[in-house]
Amino acid sequence: MPSLLPRQLLSVNTAVATPIEIDGRKILTGIRKRAVSTLDAPHAVDVRPLGLAGDEQADLSVHGGLNKALYAYPQEHYAFWQTVRAQAKVQAWDEPMPHGMMGENLTLTGLLEADAFVGDQLRFANCVLAISEPRKPCFKFDAIMGFKQATKMMAQSGYCGFYLSVIQDGSIRAGESYEIIPGRREVSIAELFRAKMNRRHTD
């Protein structure tokens, strides 16, 4: 079912790569994103071919490079994650999750995985981004979410978000609307994510 919300960017989030402890090991990661542009303070953030100014990625095989310069996540899924985190007793039932918690650079509304097709372009006021591939959840996501089943729940729900490449660099800020310029529409992010998850379980 398509999102009923307007196509809008709610938050721009960045992080520097820092070590976190996972199962007794220190792992360098840039997953702890924090909002640097919000609806209340819509500062412009530079968009470059390899990502946002001020953002770092520790493992370029997972996030980063030209094909995965930015990661976008639909705000529509946040209610689901707030509920499962509360069920796992890692946050209060009425505690909102801050944007960037999913490790995303862009928290947006109006575009879910089933309607996001590889090659579609998102045209903002001062930059153009293209949908490239779904996120593949890893053990770092479990650590950030605070419970061991988070990766499995992303795989089962399909609430994966999508990576973006930079077609036209420039700048971006919270509050902007965006236009979708359709590509060839051969495969959606939802379909590609299911295929990747099925292949992982059969390998």
C-alpha cells in the first residue's frame, strides 16, 4: 500500500565514525546518526558525490561509495520500531525514537519500499539522488536497536529503507519536498530486498 503522507524530508542526519562495543569487541561504525537539519532548524547540508558533508562510514562494503552515498528511511516505519523496542524493554512505550536512529542520513515520508524502484530519481530543490539498492541489516543494527532480533525483524518486515547515489550534488535541508522521476521500474526495493534475504538464507 502506498504511503498516504506527502513526499517530504523530515530530517538530515550525519555521524562521524566512532567505536562501539559489541559482544566484547570494539567496532568502528558511523551508524549513530544525529539530526543536523530538522523541521525546527532546517540548516542546509552539502551533498557530495560520496555522501553528506560531516558524515562518515567505517565499512564501505556496507554503506558508502558512489552507489551507497546516502541511506534514506521512511518515517512511516518508526512506529513499528518504537513498539518492538518497547516490547523488548529497551525503551519506554511512549518514548519517541529520534530521527537517525535507524542509521539513516535522510528521514523522509511519502515513499515506501514497494513504490521505490531501482533507478528512480528523487529530485530535491538543490540536488538529485537516485535509488540504488536496499539496506542489508547486520549485527551493528542489533546493537543500535538494543535487542538481538532486530536484524531478523527487519528481514521479516521488509522495512529496510534504501540507498541513494548522487546524480547532481548540491545541498539539502529538512522540510523540503521532493519529486520522483521514474526510471525503468524493473524491480522495486521491496522485491530486491526479499530476493537478497531469501538468497542469504539459502546460501
